[in-house]
Amino acid sequence: MNGLLCTYVCEFCNLNEVETEAHFMFICPFYERLQMQYLPYLNEKTECDKWNAIFGNHGLIKKTAIYITETLKKRANCVYV
């Protein structure tokens, strides 16, 4: 390992942000409909509180898994320009 950190700007939105886990889960407008459908309980929480909520509740873990599955389907169907 050479100590370099690879980062990638999100290709699915125009926020020009690195596609971190938090960006993918909570921020990216490309997934806004799915975020509202599966993760609406996280809207008013801090990032740390969001992760704690997800991993602290079995029901939320299941909804999060469905969210991730649906976002990956959406990404797979996206046509690059």
C-alpha cells in the first residue's frame, strides 16, 4: 500500500462531492426518492446519529438493506453520457 487515498466525485449528482458512504446514504439527490421512501426517519439527525439509528435497530437495518439494494439497481440502470 502506498498510503494514497483514492476518492471519487459522485457521478450521479451535481454537488461535486466525494462519494463517501454518507453522501451515498444521506446526501446524494440522485437517490432522494429512495431516501425518503426507506430512510425518512433520518432527515433531522446528525450524521453520527443517523449511523447509530441504523445500526441500533434491526428494523432500520432491514430498511437500509432494501435502500442499498434499490439504489444499486438505480445505478445499474443509469445511462452515462
